[in-house]
Amino acid sequence: MFPLPTSTVHALTPTIKFAPDAAVWVLPVLFVITFLLGSIPWGVIISKCVYKKDIRKEGSGNIGTTNAMRSLGAKGGIIVFLLDFSKGLLAGWLGLLVSNNVIALADWLAGAPLGVAFIGCVWGHIFSPWLEFKGGKGIAVAVGAIVFVFGPVGLLIEIAVFIILVIITKYVSVGSIAAAVICPFLALWLHFGQWALIIMCAIAAITVIWAHRANIKRLLSGTENRIGKKEVA
């Protein structure tokens, strides 16, 4: 089951058509490109260039949207989110482009380019080489990639789960972790049989959950910051 209508796919991706054996070099190149794309630390760039401070020394020290909202204000947080979202969106589009132009050697490999792009941009964001292989927690960039990896249905489900749990618990981290948890199950539903893609989505989800390990510890100890409460460094 492909999550985007065929007409939409053709409109979004030009025709290049690689030979089947091109996957041997196309997929590694795709991973490197999406990793580097995901590694751009927009939180740090915006905080230093626009707000003249280092977001890593503010609030929780994280470079993502939540800390940007607390440290840079709503406008700064929105800008950081949109930039991180955009790099995931571009990575997802590149995955779709390759997916529709490389002939898979087997059905289970059909969605591999989408999986490579997804995990590439998420890992790049979490393990940014420009920040000594440290970074954000991968939510905004993952949501951007999901637009193409899961399509509108998967995207809406992810957003709905995130929003509902944040509203109920008042913890952004709970919504983020829950969105990561359901990711492999959505991949299984929307791309059943494309096991390479499903496995890579699962690995990306596990990485995002791992990136929230400090939040999980605070949730278990009852010290996690709720929405509206000042972030404790």
C-alpha cells in the first residue's frame, strides 16, 4: 500500500530511472546526503545569528523546538521548527524521488530509499557532526520526512497522537515518545511487505526514543517539566 496517490507521486518526482544495480551506490549516496541535510543545527544557527546567544546554554540545552520555544520565544521556536521540519521534508522527497526511479531487486526492498532517507535525516539531526555528534531529539525532522514516507494518513495519525497525549499529560516528551512508538506500526500498516523500510523506520523510532532517555528518567522520577512550567537546566 503506497500512502500517496500515484498522480501525486508523479507530480512530485521527475523521471530519472536508474538501473536495478544502481541501488548499490544510490542508497549510500542518499544516506550521506540526507544525513548531512538532517545535521544542519538550525536551533544553534538561529539562536546565535538572530538572538545572539547559544541555545545549548539555555534551558535544557537541547537544540530542538521545545527548548527554542522556551529560550527564544514563540517566534524563535516556530522558526526553528519550520527549518527542522523543512530539512526532513526535503529528505523525504529525495527518498521518494529515488524510490520511484530505482527498480528494486526484490519486493521487500521496494521502499528502501524512503527508509534510508528517513533514518538518514533523523540520525543526522540527533548525531550532528557539527556539534560533536550531538544534536536534537529528531521529532520535527521526522515529521517532515513522514509527509513522504507515510503520506497524509500516517502524518495525521502521528500528529493526532502527539497532540492528544500532550493535551492530556501536559508533557511534550510524552507526545513525542508516543509518536515514535507508533512509527514502526504505521510503517507495517502502510508499507506491509516492504521489510527494509519497516525495519529502518523501527530503528529510527528507537533512536528517537533513546534521544529522550533523559526525559524518560525525569518522567519516572516525577521531575519532568510540564507545559507552562519554566525549564530546569
